[in-house]
Amino acid sequence: MNDRLKLHSDLVSIMGAGNVYYQPPQNIRMSYPCCVYSLDRINDYSANNKAYFFINQYSVTLITKNPEDPAVDELLKMPYTSFDHHFVVDNLHHFEFVVKRKRNTSIE
């Protein structure tokens, strides 16, 4: 399973209801609470003019009406996850996280 699908599966298990969206289009109507995530950057690790492996960095946003949603703690339990910031829009709390996953790509 590639790293994005594994991340998606992990987020679905945390959210329970399955309200997980990968780069959703603007016309989609989301159900709350939910997680929205997207690929933020790809970091490469190189030596001797050769890339040895890549780390995908995802931006994951938990959107909820509950300012103390237990999903925040569950997201923080995922490996290589850090909390970035929080903001409120239209009475919805947005908790933003950075999640890093090593790509299943071997460079020859």
C-alpha cells in the first residue's frame, strides 16, 4: 500500500465515521467533524549526487465544532506527526498538523 493510502486508512480509523477527504474540490459538501489532507511537499535525501529516499509531507486539518475534540490526541499519536496551529472560521475549529511519511520508492 502506498504512503498516501496508508495515511488515508489511518485517518479513517481515527475519524470513525469516515469523513476523510484528500484534496477535496470546492463544490463538495463536507460532514463535520472531518479530516482534510493534501500533499504539502516532498523532501529528498541525497548523497553523492544521488537521491536515496523521499519523505512526503502532508498537511492534515481536523475540522470540528468541538474545541476539545478527542481526535486531536489520536492524530498526535500517529508517528511523525506534529501540531502546527489552530484557528476558527464560522464557529468551526481547524486543527492543522504536519504528517511525514517515507515513500515506498527505491532509487537505483
